[in-house]
Amino acid sequence: MTEEELRIQISDKEDDITRIEEDAAKKEAGAEKEIEADWDADINDTKSKLEVSEVDLKEAKEKASEWVSKRDKLTNEVNSLSTKLTNLKKGKAKALKKKLNNIDNEKNTKIKKIDKEIRTIRNKLKKLEAEKLKQQEG
């Protein structure tokens, strides 16, 4: 082989390399578009869903915080009212017992007074009957 033929072979091989690089560049550009077509729709859809979910999550966290605060407030209120109700029921029972005791004491006091009056009247009646009996005998 001559020097010229060797130079031509080198030049042909260099041309082959250039063609391979150009084909690769075209394929790279096509590959990017092909991959974009395959993936971008899902990426964009997922990105949109993510943004919506992030907004929903933020709102849910805010509402959860509100509900936790409301729960704590209502728990305190329920405990306070429950204690108050228990105390009121006990107070009512105590007041009723006291009232009934007072009524019973008042009743017993009045009855004792009347019983004493009845005994006094019976004694007078016995004396009258005894005197009447003496007068009939005598």
C-alpha cells in the first residue's frame, strides 16, 4: 500500500467517525424527544397532583390543629361541667335531706305538743268521769 492509499484510508475512517458522531447526535436529540414524550406527561400529571396534595395536606394540618385546640378546650369544658353537675346533684340531695329532716322535726314537735294537749284533756276527762261516777254512787 502506498502512502496515498493509507492517507485515503485514514481519511475514510475519519469520515466514518464523523458520520457516527453525527448519527449519534441525531439519535441523542431524538432520544431526548422520545423520552420526553414517554415521561413528561406522567411527570407533569404527578407534579400537578403533588401540588394539589400539598395544598390539601397543608389545609388538613391547619384543620387538625384547629380540631386539636377545639378538642382540648371542649375536654376542659366537659370536665368542668361534669364536676359541676356532680356537685349540684350532691348539693340537691343534701338540701332535700335537710329540708325533709326539718319537716320531720317540725312535724314531730307539733305532734308532741298536740299529744301533750291530748293527755291533758284525757286527764281532765278521767277526772270528770271519776267525779260523775262518784256522784252517781253517792
